[in-house]
Amino acid sequence: MIPTDPADRDALAAEYVLGTLDAAAAREVTQAMDADADLRGLVAAWEARLAPLSALAAPEAPPPGLWDRIEAALDGTRPVAAAPARRSAFWRNWALGASAVAAGLAAFLLLRPVPEPRLMTVLLTQGDQPAWLVEAEGGALRLASLNPQPVPDDRVMQLWALPQGATAPTSLGLIPAQQGSLTVTPSTIRPEPGMLMEITLEPPGGSPTGRPTGPILFIGRLAPARGT
């Protein structure tokens, strides 16, 4: 039965492409793909991912007499000559080694950490006007101003993050005046879906309490970017 869990379906598609499924399971996947566009897409993605590996395998000519022995076995009219013991041992060991490599490759691909999704949000003003674009990828946050607004000379803008479940926001630093873009790499928290981002207006040097003290100028919540 084709699983419904996304992770299980992806693992099944990987095994199908690697050829590690038994014949019955492989036939079931082949038949299911006729009506399951999502499964077809998963299989196609794994085929594209593994295609470059074929370039790593050097062409190997079959051993002498192999085709004659195959033909004889199929029509039953010609005796099949026994292969020398040394050659048989070589191919048996080669097959075992190839199986081990395939199993190791499958384990590596299936256990490899899934890349973190790219997150983003647009910080809005109290009037729901877009002000800052925030992108998070690889643990770093990139901010780009969409609608620059003046800041009083005796105040600074401070960036905060509030992960889901947290009871208080964490300061990510000050935003330099007149700067249209900024990149910060938080050391105590990691960007995650649902994290609330906000910019407040604070005294010079930032909040003296470690918590927002001024009004919230811009606010938004991180979410996976479309297409990731």
C-alpha cells in the first residue's frame, strides 16, 4: 500500500529509484504513479538527484562468452560452459561489493538531513503598509527596507525575535539609521517558521531593560517562502 505520510512517500520514491524494493513493491509503485501525480513528482526528483552518479561508474565490458551462455540458457539447445572458478568468484565478490555500495548510498541519501526551508516575511506598519522584507536562510536574517521612514534623532530602531512558545522576545541588535539593508546572524536563537519579528523604537543604545520599551513600528511572522 502506498503510504500517505510525506516522509514515507519520499523514502519509498527513493527506494524505487535506487532499485532496493522487491518486485511486488516496485510494481505497486509503477502502477500507482499512473494516477498519483505527487508520487510521479517524487520519483522524478530522485531520478534527477541520482542521475549524476551514473557518470561515476566506468563502462565495464561483459566477460567473454557471457552472451553465448545466456542464449544457450534461453533456447536450451546449446550447453552452457562452466565459467572458471576464479572468474565466478570475481563476479560474485563484485556483485556483493556493488550491493554494499548501493545499500550505503541509499542509507546516506535517506538519512541525510533535509535542507532547511528559506523563510521570509514582510514587516508591516500599524497601518498594514509594507516596510521591511525579511529573509532567513542558513541561520542568517537579511533585512531590506521597502519603505524607508525617518527616525527621530534621539531614538534608534531595534530588531527583536519571538519564537513560538517563548515568553519574551530576544534582541537581535540595532538597525543603523539610514541603512536600507542589514544581515544579522543570531547566536542564541535560530530562525524558524512562525517566529514573530518586530522592530521597536528605543532610546540611544537600545532598550535599557533587555525587553522592548518603545512602540512597535513594524511587525511580521516568518513563514516558508513559496517554491521552497
